[in-house]
Amino acid sequence: MNETINSTGPARQDRAITVLGGPTAVIDLGGLRVVSDRTFDAAGPQGYLTKTAGPAAGEDVVGPVDLVLVSHEAHPDNLDERGRAFAKSAPLVLTGPLSARRLGSPAVGLAPWTAHSVPRPDGAGDLTVLAVPAVHGPEDAERDADGNVNCEVIGFVLSGQGLPAVYVSGDNASLRTVVEISRRVPDIDAAVLHAGAARVPAKFDGRPLTLDGHRAAAAAAVLGADVVVPVHHDGWAHFSEGLPEIELAFREAGLSALLRVAPHGSWLSLVP
């Protein structure tokens, strides 16, 4: 499966994903098109962060979407200005409660371990979107008044009849959180992991804010996923690891066969 997004917009795929750079992925499941953490701005400064590359495809060529997932809206490397406008124009946005309050309609806030159902065009029932926890920094870091490290972040598990269960991690750095997710949702088929070991010197003594390669490999092993798609490891200056480091970590763990990597804009199957 190697169709590339083009100017007419991509055809709907069967249980597939394409990565557009940074955290942005397009996931087709059950006839629905889902887009996660849109970052469509051009390269350049974004506050205290620097974007080093634009997206593989703009919002105009992604085509009509049914659902947008926002792990958090507080940081521009997960939701930039054009991404925010794109999300606001979608039929439905699922995110955390605080993010939903700031985004406004059509955002719906989900606390961890709550779910939202979306009717599927293929007639096979609903796509269930379960919000799961995420820790955007070291497990032992100080937490804010709402109990969050860095800011409110959630991940998602997408599932439905005849579909692979797909975990989208969001900006999570905590293996303990992955263990909890695997215990509560034991049948994860595919994992979309925000790797890249994001670091900001002023935060938590420069410790990683997202998974590094070795933690991503450990997360894949804990989840028992058959397919792993790494995202959020390129396009920004604050990522301390890229795809070579992630591939090396999986190779050292004996898990290279799980990785699915292709040029941005090319489709990958979410089933083995």
C-alpha cells in the first residue's frame, strides 16, 4: 500500500495510516478519516520552539475529515495556527476537557477512561474512541493544580467491530502509563507512538518530554502491538532523537519487524 496523497485528495483507505510530519497522522478506519494533532504551518519560529520543516501535505489536500484528535492544544508542535483552524472546521474534535474548553465548538472533552462513539459509514456500527492518560514529561516531575505534568495531555485508543485497535499515544513519556493502558486495554493491535525524545532545556532539567527510542520499543513490547508507527520525531528542533535512533532501539530490542515507516504522505497498513 503505497498510494501518495496528491492535489485531488487521497481516496479512503482500508485500515491504514499516513504520516505528514511531526505528530500529524491521517488514519482511515471503518470508512472514517481521522486526523491527529494537526501541524500545518510552514517552517520557522513558533514561540520558544522552532519548526524545521513544513508538512508533507497541507490541509487542502487531506480531503474531508470526520474526526480530529487533539492530544493537547497548549503547544504549537501539536496544534499550530493552521492546524487549529483546520480542527475548528471539522465536524468533531476529541480532546481533553481543558483543551476542549479553550478550543470551543466542535471540541468535545474526554477525561481519561471515558469514550465517545462515532457512527461508521461502512455500516458496521461505531468507531469507539477511548481517551487514555498521558504524562508529558518525567513521571516524578512536579504536577500542576490539575494533576498534570507540563500540561493536560491525553492519548486515544480507536476500536470497533472488524477493526484493529489503534493506540495513539499523544505526548506521553511515561512507561508506567503505558503499562496501565495495556492492563485496561489488553488487545492493542497497532501503536502510533510520539517518539523523538523532545527536550526543552528550561523544563525538567532537559529530561525527555516524550518517548525516546528505547522507551518506545519498551512501550511496544508492553502493549503487545503487531504494528508500530513512530511519529513526532522530525520537523522540530527540540527533538533530540530521530528515526535512525528509533530504528536502532527497536533493532537492539529485537522488535524491528514491528516498525512501519514510509516517506511522508505514503500509506501504511495498520494490520500485519
